[in-house]
Amino acid sequence: MTIRSTLQDHGQRYRPRMACLKKSEKVLLEMQDPKTGLKSQPQRLVITTIPHAITGEDIIAWLADRFQVDTQEARSFGSMLVALGYIYPLQDHKRLVIKPDASLYRFQTPYFWPTQQWPVEDTDYAIYLAKRNIRKKGILEMHEQEHYNRLHKWMNHKWDFIVMQAKEQYRAAKERKKPDRVVFDCQERAYWVVHRPPPGTVSAMDYGLDRQIDPNSDEAVTPDVYVRIMIFTQQSIMRPRVKSSVSIGALVKYCATYNNHDPFLSNCLPSNPWITDDVTFWTLNMPCVEIPTKMRVERWTFSFAELLSDTRGRDDFRLFLKKEFSGENLAFWEACEDLKWGEAASIKEKAEHIYKTFLARGAPRWINIDGKTMEVTVKGLKHPHRYVLDPAQTHIYMLMKKDSYGRYQKSPVFKDTVKKAICPDEHRFSVAQLEQNSKKRRPSLSPIILRQMEQEQRAKMAANIDITQLCRFTTPVPHLAVYSGFNDYPTATASPSLTFLAHTPACPSPISVALDSTSVSERRVEEAEGDGNPAARAPVGVSKSRMALSLRRLLKGGYTPATMFASLSPKCHSAAGTSSRIQPISPDQPSQAPPRRIGNFFQIKVDIPPECRIYPIESEDEEEESRAAFRGGVGAKEIICPWESLTTQNGTG
Amino acid sequence: MTSRWRRSVVELALRGRQRGECERAQEALGRVTSCFQQLAVSLGSSADGSFLRDEMDETRHLAQRICRGLSRRLLRLLSDCGPAPSIVEDRQVSERLWVLFLSALEHFLSDLRKAYDLIGRFPLTQRNDRRSLVNTGCMDGVVAVAARVASVQAPWLTMEEEQSPDLTNHIAELEAMQSEMQLRVPVAFWSVEATQLAGAECGGLEGLQEGEDSLEELMEGEGGSRRPACCCLTCV
């Protein structure tokens, strides 16, 4: 007993149009014509003969003649009729195909024809199974037994009715003459083979999702319909157009690129699991597999989006970026994705973390976006929503795509992956092996378990990031989120020795001071001096000592002159200059910004703003110095988001 | 005081009798609907004819009478029952009957709708309509089935003689009955449990099972199907 609600709830509950059914019925009725239809013959059984049996070859010949097609096509058409359930085979009743020989078939009675309007009810199936149980004295086939147990559980409340009805139907059927009874039983069995297919087969009546609109109902023509038509046509007029040569060219290019990768158009290696029931293909292409397949790696070279969307590809890319010390771009992009697709309740929190980690001045994993975007983003972050980081994310995405992606493809990481990628041999299964495979099918991992594994992976990755990307002598702060981890930051220190940089207090030098105690005290002084005052300062004394220090660095070795001088070059100035613009709109009191320590590093490129990187130092002794220095070091001060500190500032700068 | 007790005993006895009536009527309804299904299976086939359709109408009317009476009595049974704790078990039995009746009603309705559709598709109003009937192999009519229908007895059939509607009205009436019953009495149908275990139906029909094996062999026909089920994908 089902309770049907009369409310319109806009759910999807209607079976879609199945045009094939109406068309098949027409063909079937044509076949019945005594003059132009199919010729039937009686089927001889042990006890009796039953009329109206037709041979497979007759069906195929008739179809070929009626529709003027070749035998192959007629055969597929005939098989479709059998698969839908309009004709059923008398021998080998579980295989719903037309055999082009003398095997016998019969027409199904219209009561058992498939319909579009009414789905096949489980109640009917339960009654059928109960009847079969009675006839077979409890010995059902395995899939039937499974269905039976399941229905007994779910239809427990009407089980008495089901059993009663089964018995009555059984008795009613017995009232008929023997040949008719045989026919009826064959018909019923054929009906259920179509609608509850045995394992290893699919039902031809599978149609995917239910639809929202009932195709059998007439659409009432209201003014609303016309309004919709008008809106649609207006929008079509306004739509921008592309030359067909361009769009077709794009299609052709796409087809040419993906032709070998399409499982319909070319063979999957080793074999397509949907055809051979062998799941090697899926296990080889799991998201977190160690060694990817050659085809998969080739797909990564098609476009940057392909690389990013494949988990394994993204891992590879991440590894490459780690080696290049530009992992924060990908981390930022992933953080933005997380924000976009995550829960609404956590948006504010996530946005804050992202700001603290990637965008703020002095952030541990500062990303390089242009001033305008930064302006827009920070402004939007005051009232964060799901898409607030879209411009920044797009910028970083383009940066990665245009720059890192190309280098990735030439990098040793990628070349190594390509070399190690495997190319499995094609399976060649015999018919017996195919049957074996289909018997051995097992369901895959439950999605709950998959999601748990995914979360564990993410947590593991999050833990890993801190260790490898940070300076070896900083301690990650536990209460900050995944993407951050620092507690020691140098201040917005004074500019390097070049005086023309003096007006950018936010520009710490890449040739940073060492980490002995003198520098600490020096920088404390600078800190005090460098309070949000964009006015020109001349920390010449400081810079001189810094120059001396840097020379000392140089002499100590482990430091390329090239990088040092490069960072002193005007180029750095411009970079520094831009970075000076990259400040939050609402004043961020540098005094409140925590003291920032910048390590020395080998700089491969020179146009990276100085305040972004903190990377492990190459030489050992410096590390030890610094570690000692900072062990009892400056207290941890977090980066504060500008909108939070609005209330506490006294509006300087 | 004692008179109230006596009254309740009398009431209980009355209700028990009514329940017994309903149970018998339920069985009768099951018989009639299964016969109706046997008749409907032949619709549109070569065994179709005016005799079949008449028999179907008769069966339908009978079922309708049983349904009407049963719904009325069940409504009375279940709306009368007070919330007194002593009659909880009776209430459970009544609820079971309620659920079984509604399931039977739903099942019968789906058969009726299908029959309506098929009669619309294969109207036998003209002579050459017979040409389009499907050759299914069923030759005989359903005389014995009709006889089975005629033998059905329900407790109140002789008493109530009402007019018999045609198919469309019949369906509409049953639908109205169904929704009315669902709205009038709140019965939690999931709380009803089956009285029989799974698979218990195999044991009870020994008398009917003679000659069943030969029927199975008959169904296989020539070209033995002794080989195991072939597990190949059907091509569509």
C-alpha cells in the first residue's frame, strides 16, 4: 500500500518518453497480419502442440524485407524486439537475442508488454517469486532468492497479501487447459526476465533518471508558455556567435586529440571492464595509484585543466612545484576550490585562513598577484562569500598554466613519470573466461569508505606540507590552519641598502640579515622605526651593516653573487615597488605584524618579490645559528586580517 | 457497572464476528482478482473475444461489490475502536486487515488500469480488428476460470444489490475509495508484520503440486535448457 501525495513537489518521478515502445508495437501488430505478416508453425511438445511459434530466421527475413535493410541490421532490430520483451525465445529463455536459425520464438501477450506509463511493481514481482517458490518447492535461483529475501524484508507489511494472492493466482492458473497454462507460464517468465534481468545481463528497459515532467500529460498552454518562448528567442538573438569554421575546427581538434583515449572509439587497455568484467583497468587508473598508465600521462599533456583534474596528475605537479619552491600557487588554488565547493558555514573561517596564509602582507605562503586583483579580493573578503576569491584564483591559475605548466612538462619529474608509466597488454579472453569473469563480479568499495580514505589522504597531505615547505627552524603553530604554520615573521623591514627603496617600508630584502642576535636587535629597532610610515627613511646605518653582513654571507659561501646582485638590481626595485602596492586597503599596522624572519635562499628567478619566501637554508651552520637564536625568540604574533583589526587600530597610515 | 461490562463483551463478540467476515471477504477478493488477472492476460491476444470481455465485466462487478462492502465494514471497525488498552490486539488484527485490503485494492487497481488501456488499444468493435490481435499461442477461452469466479462467495453478496459501473467509473470509484480510506483512518502500515516466514508458502500446497515437474519440462520444450544460465550481455 503506497500513499501517493497530491502535492506538486517538483521531484523527478516520471518515466521518460520511450518512443521505441510505440514504434515496436506498431511493427509487432504488422507482423500479425494473416496475409503479409509472419508465418507461424506449431511447437511440438511431449504432450501437446502449441501453435504460433515462429523461427528466428523467419523474423529476420521478414524484418529485412519490410524495412529494406540488410540481414545484420534486421538481426539487431529483431534482438531489440526480443530484449524489450515483445517476442520471447522458447529455448534458452535467459538470452534475449534473435538467433538466425530455426530456434523458436513466440509473441508476448499485450498484457505483458512493456509500458512507459506504469513502472513494473515490486509487489507483482514478489507475487511471482512466491508463486515460483510454491512451484519449485523452495528452490529458487540465486538472484531470485536474493530478491525474495529483500522483498520479504521491505514488503513485510503486505506479505500476507502477497502470499495469499500468490496462492490464488496459482490456483486460478490451474483452471486453464494444459497448453494454455504452459503458454501463460512461459509468458510470465519471459516478462520477468526482461524486467528483473538475471545477473550478467542488462535490462533493455533501463532508462537512467526519472524526469520532472510527465510526458503523458498535455502541457497546458498558458501565457507563461509564451513568455518563456519569448525570453528564449530574445536570448538566442543576443547570444554571441562564432564562425562555424572556428567551432568545427575546435571540434575536430578535440576529436583528434581524444580519439585514442575514448573507450568507445578505441580499446581500453587492458580491457574495458564493462565488456569483459575484468576490473584491471580501474585498479590501474585509481586516483592515488603509484605508477600511472601511459595513456593517463599522455592526457596530462593535453591541457592544464586535464592535469589538474586528475588527482595523480595534480600530485605529480605538486611534487614538481615543491622542487621549484612555488607550491603555494597550487595550494592557494586548491584552497580556493575548497572554499568554493565547501560548506556554507565554514566559508568565513576558510576565507580568513586563506587570507592569513596566502594574501596578507607577510603571509607565510604569499602568492604573487597583481595589485588590482589584490585590491578587489581584499575588499571582497570583508564580506566573504563563495566566489570572493575567484579573480585571484583565476590569476593564479593562468600563472600556473602559462608558466609552471610548460616547465613542468620539460622537468625531470615529469620525464621520470613518463618513463615509469606502464602500458598494460591487451587481454584476450575466451568465451568461457568471459563467463567466469562475470560470475566473479564483486561490488566496489562503498562510497563512504572512499570518502574516508580521501579525507585521511587530505589530512596526511596537510600534515606533510608544513614540514617540507617551511623553514626547518620554525615551529608550526598548532592552532593555525593547514595552510599556515609560522609564528615568526620578520617585520616589514626597511629596504635594502639602496636608498631609493627607502620609501617602501614593506619591502624586506631578499638578501636578508643573518640570524644572529645582533640582527635581531637591529630589526627590533627597525620595527620600531618602520611603523606604517611611507615617508622616506634613511636607515643607512642599518643598511650599511646589512651590506656588510651580506658580504660576509657571500664570503662564507653558499650564496651566489648573481642572486645577490640581481636582487639589488632595479628589477628588484620594481618588484619591490609593486609589492609595496600590495597592501591591504584598510591599514595594516606593521607594528602589529609579527616580526618576520627571512631566510637566505638560492634564488633562481630574480623578479619575485622579496617578502614572499621563506625557505630552508642551504648551509648547515646558519641553520644552527638561527635555531639557537630563535629558540627563545620573539613571541608569536599572528597575521591579523585587516577587517578584524579595524576596530583596534587608531588609524595610522 | 455489570451492564457496561456485559455490553463490552457483546461488543467484543460483535467485532470478532465482523473481523471474521472481513477475513473471508478478503480471501474472496483475492480469488476474484486473481481470476480477473487470468482473464486480462488474454486481452489483445488471439484468445480475445466478446465472451472474454463479458466475463471480465462480470468478474469486475463481483469484485466491486466485495470491495464496497469490505471498505465499509473496515471503516466501521477501525473508526469505532476506542483507545482502550484491552482491545489493542484486536486493533492490531483490524489494522492488518486494513493494510491487506488496501494492498489488494492497489493491486486490483493496477490490473484494472492495464485492462482499460488494453481494451482501448484492441477494441473489437469491427470485424477486421481481429486481424491485429497478437498470436500468442493461447487458443482456449477461459471457461473454467469464469466458473471459478462464479463459485466465489462473500458474506454480503446476496444482500446488497447495487448497480455496476463501467470500467472508467469503476476505476474512479476505487481510487476515491482508496484515498478516502487513507485519509479517514490513520493507520501506520509499516507497523503491520507478516504472520508467515519467508518461504513458508511452499509447504502448504502439496495437492496442487502433482504434475508440476512435467509442466516444467514442457516449458523447456525441445532443445534442452539443461545448460547453466548464460551470462552474456543482451545486445540492444
